[in-house]
Amino acid sequence: MTDFILYSIKSGLCLAIFYGFYQLVLVKDTHVKRNRFYLLTALMFSFILPLINFTFDHEQLAKAHQFVWEFENSFEDQLQIAEPNLREGFRFDSRFLICILYALGVVTILGRVILSLVSIFKIIQANEIKREGDLNLVFIEQTHSPYSFFNYVFLNPSILSKTENKQILLHESIHSKQLHSIDLLAVELVKAFFWFNPIVYLLKNALVEVHEYCADQACVVDDTNKIDYQQCLFQYVESKMNSNLTSAFKSSLILKRIKMIKKSNTSVWAHFKLILILPVLLISMLSFDYSETKSVNMENKTIPAGHDLKLPIKASVGVRITSPYGERMHPIKKKMLFHKGIDISAHQGTPIYAIADGQVHLLETNYVEGKAYGRYIIIQHDGGLASLYSQMSRYNVKLGEKVKKGDVIGYVGSSGISTGPHLHLEIKKNGENVNPADFIDFSSLKMK
């Protein structure tokens, strides 16, 4: 769901760039066929470009910094804890609500499209149809302005003069030949799945305008014809279009259409305006998905063995190592199992320190008292190093907080499965468990 939201944001920004360029640079040109192609291409590219990956990865750095703690292979599995969904119970998830709202929007828009199609086919079946050239004329009794859907033209011949009928049929035939209905269906489907994006609606309105300009341009051949055609347009100022899926001889665009008819033809050099969008588009593409990671000299970043990290608990009376890293007798199961960390026994409430500078990567809030790790923290360090501190009685840091070596991050407890208060410490290097004793000097702590 997060990926889809991110994709929707990227595609929306891309579509906004395309649409803004159209309104600022192209909308007033008389090259209407080019504008139609531009709008359709903009719609297609806006949903393709965010899918293109411009990321350049360097394996060496990726391994060091893309750290994931694999719990399925960790100490937690050895404790035979209850299933997470049983111990957590039901929790309200806002993502579920977002999914429901999104699905309702999709179903609503698709439902309207289906109902519009059904309505059109019912009108076709219920009325007289006459074949004229490549068009099927559907004679209706309603006083709607004439409209078309593919090669079907819907009109009321009783309210049209012979001249008007000829001009309207020519107009609607252009819609049919240029397949404007396919454009409208495609936009409606896009709108169904991206109904929350206002730019989609604006682009559809712009596309409908261009459709009308294309048809008008083909109908007007000379100055005399322009006058007659404009008069014909004014006859339908009060009429309404039948459906969002049809191309209509509609009234809401009358003034814009007349201005476009009167306008002098734009110079052919205006096509070169399209070049202006290339740098804008390139910047947008790179800002969406481009990221370059520089090579890192891992020798300088690696923390070598040799006890360079701080003890997580200060040496004092009662502090001792009760279970080392490696094969050991499990205190609960009473059989030999591999222990991926070190257990340090201490009094309840003893401070726990960060072994190195880093950032709190995970802070468990859904723990179950007496189960598994209990309260635990994972801190991400430089050099592909990460540390886990579990069995805490309480936290002293927040998720995402940056900590310094030696900062108190929490306090010893027995919040998970245990035989007494202690700290369970694990360290991972480049995603693999390592012996904490290779990095920390535990010589000051007594062994059990």
C-alpha cells in the first residue's frame, strides 16, 4: 500500500508538470491534433515514468547500510513464542481504512462508466437507426444536442434544418473517424483508479476541448463556412450532453470554440515549443527515482575486532556473563542450542548503555510480558554494524533517536522469557550475527 501511495504521488506530480506545460505553452495554439497527441502521451508517460528506476547501487555500500534484522533466524524462534496475531489481538489499522476508501472510489467511478455504457446501448436498441456512410444515425426524441459514440450519432432530426443537419453530421463524423470515444474511455478508466488525483479531471476537460477543436477545424473550410458554422453553434447554447463517454455538439465550450475558429493559424514553428518540456521532464524523472551511492572504503568504516566498543553494562557487584555466544545448554529447553548473543545478569533497573554511536532502528512496543525478547531495542551503527538489547524493564530512548556511545538507552529487566533480570545482547555485522566478544572487552565481567 505504501508503494502505491508513493507511486501515485510521483505520477501525480509528473502529470501536473505535463498539464501545467500544456496550459502555459500549448493551449492557445491552433495545432489541435498535436495537442491531442500531447495530452494522451502525457497521460501515458505520467504513469510509466515513475516505474522507471534510475538508481545506481554499489554492492559494497548496500550490504553495509541496508540492514535488516532477521527474526526468523534469531534467538526469538528458540523460545517458541505465541503467534503475533494471538498475542497482539485486534488493532485498528489506518491503512485498512485507506484501502476501503480507495476501493469505494474505484467501484463508484467504474460503476458510473458501466451505467453510461448500458444507457448508450439501451438508447441504440430503443430507437430507429439509419445508416449513412460510415455513421449509424440514431434518431432520438430528446432535445439534447447531437452527440456521438464511436460510429453512432444521436440526434433529433425534427429540430434540425437541412444545413444544420449536414454540419452536425460532418462534425460528429470527425469524432468517429478520429476515434475520440477511445480517448474518453481510456481517461475514464484512468480516472477510476486515480480518482483522488484532481489533475486527471483537468486533463480530461482539456482533452474534450481539443476533441471539439479538432472536429470544428475539419468542418470549417473558408470564411463563409465559418459564419454559418458559428451560427449553428449558437443554436445549441442551452443544450446538454448525454454522457461523459460521448462526444457532443456541446454548448459549454461554445465561446472557446468560436474563439479558436476565428484565430489565425499558429505558425508551424510552434511545434518546437515541445522541446521546452524536455529539461523539465528530465529533472522530474531523475528526482523521482535517481539516487547514486558513492563507493565507500569499507576498510576505513569497518570496526575491527579488538574490543573497541563500550560495555553495555558497567562492571559491578552482581554483574556477570551467564550465557556466552555459541553452543550452550538452553536454560528453558534443557538442550544444546546455538546462542546468537551474550546474556549479562544484573540487578533490576541497572542502566544499559549504547555500545557505539548510532540511531534507534527499532523499539518494540507490542511485546508480551514474559514472552520472547520482551522489551528490546535495535540500534544501527556505522560500518554495517547493528546491536540488539532485549529483556529491558523500560526504555530511555525513542524510535529514530540518534544516540552516542555510552548513552543510557534503557534498564535491565526480565520482560521476556527469562530466569531472572538480565540483558540479552546481539550484534550483527553486514546482516550476519557475530560474537559480541570480538568487539567488546568483557574481561571485567565474571563468568557464571
